[in-house]
Amino acid sequence: MLASAMRATGLTARALAKAIDVAPAVVSRWQSGNRQPRGPARALLRVLAREPEAALRALGYEPTKKRTKRKAGAKRTIAHPIETVDHVSADDAREGDYDLHLGYLGGQED
């Protein structure tokens, strides 16, 4: 039943766990045979095996995009560079122009 659901949906064990909202360890135990899906989980796996697209749509499951590896030597780009500062004056900190984690927030000059 589990294998049929995974084959029909094309999901990995981790992705299936996310789709049906159980811990990955639960699916791992099902795969190893240490536990068997029961009750609602069993019914859900049956539906996933028979009607995978409809079941995933009804569950609201959206696959996460796979991370692609950068080519060796490729430079990493940063979409939103953050200004780093070594020292923030007490006046700037009080006026709220700096956030210690984000840096300069664009307060108005006096």
C-alpha cells in the first residue's frame, strides 16, 4: 500500500510524510515493516495510490523546488545585500535607524 502510493505519486518517503502531515520517521517505520499504517492513514494511502493527482490536490500539497547545485567556481549572488556595520552610535540606535540584525534601515538624516 505504501509502495503503491509512493509509486503513483512519485514522492519520496520524506515528501510523502510532508504531504500527509506525518513525521518522516512514521513513514520510515512503515517502510521498514516495523509498523503498519492504520485507520485514516491507511485510507489516505489507498486514495493516494488510486487517485494521486486528486488526492494531492485535495491535500493542498505543493512540492518544494529542488535545490540546484552551483557549478564549481560559480559565484554566489545575493539578492538583497545587507550593509554591515562595526559600530552603531547610541543616537542611531535610539532613533530606530539601525536594527542590529539588519543594519541601516533608512532613517532620515537630520
